[in-house]
Amino acid sequence: MDLFKNRTLLIASMHGKEKVIAPLMEQAFGLQCILPPSYDTDQFGTFSGEVERALSPIETLRRKCLAAMEQYNIDLGIANEGSFGAHPALYFVPADEELMILIDQENDLEIIVKHISTNTNFAGQAVCTWEDLASFAQKVGFPEHALILRKEKDAKEAIFKNIKDKQTLKKYFNQLFQEHGKAFVETDMRAMNNPTRMQVIKETTEKLITTIQSACPNCRLL
């Protein structure tokens, strides 16, 4: 599709998604991808719960993309939004649901795709011993996949994120256990800290590319 050739595509992300999105989009459409030098996507919600997502996933996705495009005055943008929970059909199986949007204001075009994958390590568990924590960490692929510790599930304070090594994990667990007698561990689902999710984002990008290449450019797709 020549609509995008030699144009600049803004990737509305702060969590490293450009590593998989940019090469695929540049190869497919002959455009140049750029990343906002300073753009806070956490304002639209965080996986760890400090900022609640106030809107639906699709509306959050759209606003995330449009806000970045407006801030940097670029008329072609792409954004991604992930949700995690039970699979819509396989109720007891965890799933990663990724939405991706491409907005082209020059051609009044919006394309959205959805990709659901059971390839996820999304999990959380209350732990009272180092042995329980170490067992959970091994199961979810730590340290390649980062972890989050907090005093209890859904707690908004005493949260330690971006844990990527055993020494740090043990340090924060001991601190939480001494102060609260317990801890809650969960997978860090931010893309730059979760290679499994990054792979699903890559698959979502490929699905978006296929949709763009096979669809009428005047259609809005979901």
C-alpha cells in the first residue's frame, strides 16, 4: 500500500514496543518509524493499578494514539493496548488480548485489529516464604521476565516494580515480610519486561499489516 510510503509513523509507546513494531512496519510499507522522546502512556492506565484505566480498551487505545500524534504534530500514528485475564472461550486459561490501532489523519483512516493469545505468563500469587516466591519466579520465567512485589493483591502502596534479579527480589521480599508479614508477587506485564508479551505484540503487528494489505483503505476494521 503506497498510502504510507516515505511517511513518518509515530509509535505511541514508552515500553519498548518499537523493537518489534518498527522493523515490521518499515519493511511492509516503506515508511520511517519514530518514537516520542517523552510521552507518558501510563496516564491512560497501568497494569500495576496505580492509575486505573478509566475508559474501554479500544477508547484508551484510540486516545493514546491521538494524544501522541497531537503532541508531536504527526498525522500517522500507531498504538497498542493489552489486557490480561481469563480467555473468553477457555475460561480457566489465562490469555493476552492485544489491540492495535493505526490512525492516518491525512487519509481519514483508522484500522484496529485484535489478537488473543494463550501464550502468556500472566499470573500472581500470595507468598509467605522465600521458597514459595522462588518457585513462582521459576515457573513464570524469571529473571528474563521481570516481577512486581507488593504487600498484598491490589495494594496501591508498597509496590516494587522492575525486579530483574534474584538479589533484588529477595531484598524486597524480606522488606515486605518484615513490615507486613506477607507479600504478593505478580508478573510484570509491561512489554519491555515481558518477552512473552512482546512476541504477542509482534504477532498483532503482523495481523495489522495483513489487514492493511488486504482491506479497502476506506474501511474501518475491527
